[in-house]
Amino acid sequence: MSKHPEYVHKARQLRAAMTEAERSLWSQLRSGRLGGWKFRRQLSIGSYFADFACFEARLIIELDGGQHAEERAAHDATRDAWITAQGFRVIRFWNNDVIGNLPGVVEEIQRCLDLSAVPTGDPSPLPPPAGGGGVATEADLHWMRHALKLARRAQELGEVPVGAVLVRGDEVVAEGWNQPIAAHDPSAHAEMVAMRAAARALKNYRLNGLTLYVTLEPCVMCAGAIIHARIERLVFGACDPKAGAVGSVYDVIANPRLNHRPDWTGGVLAEECGAVLQAFFRARR
């Protein structure tokens, strides 16, 4: 989901205006054979809104009503080509097919899911959510590589490999890596460790003017702390389809009702950041 309020508002409008076919399919995606896959509805992918999306399977389901078929076909072809370029597969159904042959539609979706890996809960690299602050700079790449070194340090200690670094200009203010196991502290995520260290170093609980680099999309806890600390900018690597709070599951960072909204950029070195996490979880199975 985008950080911009208009994307949030549009998604809510689309969810409220779901058709009978969309409601019927949504009930199937949340239960029964398909319930083990975490589908989301009316999710912004770039400038488009996917009817239903499953990050783990990299699958998007679109429903069409058949109105203005020629114009829709041209639009859908452009849309599908763009979404496919982001690493997703798209399957499309007519509303009448869903209403008249829901079991057959479910069977086709299940077939597509069977071609994907079984969901494991591993964070996977994904294209960054829309509206995330533009293209990464050379400085962003440099500091994300630094955060990756910290993530590997966490891995060596048996922790989930996530690293974070807080910088001001070209100066490191503080850094951290996941330490919940060693610290016996469920809140000792990499971002939290780095922010605590920065607050001590600056003797201020407000971290104005700092940029936080972290290899994995922050969770709700960390996103909340980022807002309270008044972090100026957030840059993250891999998206987290299970717990991400910058658009993947929740949209905490961009919530217009909160009194501070950091700028952010997602998906920086996402493939490298995701590969470290995937290798860690694969080795533990």
C-alpha cells in the first residue's frame, strides 16, 4: 500500500464497493482449501489496485465484469504486463464465472498455488510498495550494504538476520542487529536496538534528522517506535508479507491520523536482503 493518504482512501472505497462475485471469492480465499494462503484484497501494486493478491505465491487474481470489453482488454493487457514485470503472475476471471462456477474457479486458483512453494512464513523479497520515495540513491545502497553486514552478524549469533543502521549525512550514529534471543527481550529487533543506542549517544529520545536503514520492512512495534522517535527517513530492504507495517500487512508509517510520517523508500537491495533471510530459515528446517 502506498504511503499517500489517497491510496489508502481509494483502497477503502474499493473494498466497500466489492461486487457479489468479489465477495463470494473473498470468502473462499479466507477459508477452506485456500485459507492457508494469505490473500489481501484491493492492494495497490504500483499505480494499480489488485483485486486479490498473495505475496507468498506471487499471485494476483483479477475479476472483470465484461463492461466495455475492448477498452478493458487494452487496459488489462498493459496492467498485466507491468505486474508480470514485477515478478507476479496474474489470473483473470469473469464475474459470471465466479457466480456460476465458484468451485471451478477455486480449483483453478488452487492449481496456480500448487505451482508455487508451500507457504513457510519466510520473508520474501518483493517489489517496494507504491509511493515509497523514489529511486534509491548511491548512499542508500552503501548504507543498506552496511546493514546487511550487521544482519549477517545476527545470523552468526543464531538470531534472525536483520540489521539496522542510523545515519546522519555520512556519519553512523548508531547500529543494531536482531537480539531477542540473546537479550531475552521480545522487543530487541534490529531497529529498536539501533534507536536505543542512538538515543543514548545523542542524549535525546527524539531522533530528528536521522535516516534509518534496515534490511527487512519494520513490524508494527518498530514502525510505531520510528514514528515516536521522529525518524526523518526510513529505507528498508526486503518486504515482509507476514508482519510488515509499511504497506505489506499494515500501513502504520503512512497513517494520516498520526502526528509524524517519515519519508520512506522500500525494496533497496531487496533480493540480497531477502536471500539472507531465506537461507537462514532454510537451514533451520
